[in-house]
Amino acid sequence: MMKELPKRIFTSIFLLILLISAFYNKYILIVLLVFLSIAAWIEFNSLISKIVNKNNFLILFLNTISLIYLVCFSSIVFEGFTGDYKIYMLLVFLICIFSDIGGFVFGKFFKGRKLTKISPNKTLSGSIGSFILSLLLVPFFYYNFETHEILSKKLEYYIFFVILISLACQLGDIFISYLKRKAKVKDTGNLLPGHGGLLDRIDGMLLAIPVGLVINLMLQL
């Protein structure tokens, strides 16, 4: 684990720089989303092929659905980052990132009871850590964006929203972990040094970001 830590930190810094660049430049965002969709689809295809095995029709069906989902996901992110929802999308992304870091750090430090049999590495302490670290974002956004049209919400809204997005992020992570377990692989790929595959990093976001969109649409009704 310690041998992988420098790689993990370096890759995390690189990904953070990419995210910041995409936040300010829509052309970088487009290239990044196209690459993300293709790479994630290839990794998902690899997992499904190992799980289903020889059922070509089911493989084709699942891969078609996943491709449509990834295209819709990328469209949501692009519209969010290039429109009026820029800060809102940033909040959702940061919740996912903080949730991931909190789960990793708390899980490794406190260990303890396993969260689910689906993923032996996930612990209850890690799940709690995901919520705790994500909630640290609440004071910053609550006090700095109180005049923002979309983010001018009550404190209890922020707390509820962060908990819900963190939960969605964790469920997305568990779903991909379930697929990896069924496929009998440790990672979805080896694209990101120290992290594994691309799906290993965006699994939570793939569910959390659409959930964030649905919440926002419901509030507008």
C-alpha cells in the first residue's frame, strides 16, 4: 500500500489540475469528457464480458445501455460546467472527491467492521468518514454563496444535500465494486497509476451527479 501512495498522490494532483482546467476552459472539458466516456465504456465492457461470458446479446445490450448512460452523463457535466450551474456542479464534484478521500483515510486509519460483503475493503468507519469529510464543505458554500441564485439555500438543505450526494457516491462505488467482484478483478483497469482504472475513480460520480441534477430539478417544481 505504501509503495502505491506516491503514485496515488501524483495521479490525484494531475487529476485535480485537469478538473480545474476543465472548469475554466470548455474545450479542455470537451476533450476530457470524450476521453472519459470512451475509457469508462471500454473498462465497463471488459467487466461485463468477464461476468456474462459468451452471451453476446446480453453483452451488446448492457454495453449499449452503458454507452447511452455515459453520453448522457457527459452531457449533464458539460451543460453544468458551461451554464448557470457551474458552482452547483463544482459543489457536487467536491462532495464526491471529499467523500472518496474521507472513505479512504478513515477506512485505512480506523478499519473496523466491514460495510458490506460486496466489497471487503469498505468499512463502516470509511462510510462515516465519507459523510464527515463531505460535510466540511457545508460552511464554505453556505457562507460564501448565500446570494447565489441556485445555492442560496438554508443550512439544513446543505446538510441534507451533502449527505444525500455522499450516499449516492458511495452506492455508485459499491456497484462497481460488485461488478469487479463478479468479474474477479481488483481494478477496472490500469490507466491511472496508484488508482487502477478510470471507473475506479469516477464510479461514485456516475451516480451522484445525476442524483444532484434530479434534486435540483425537483426543487424547481
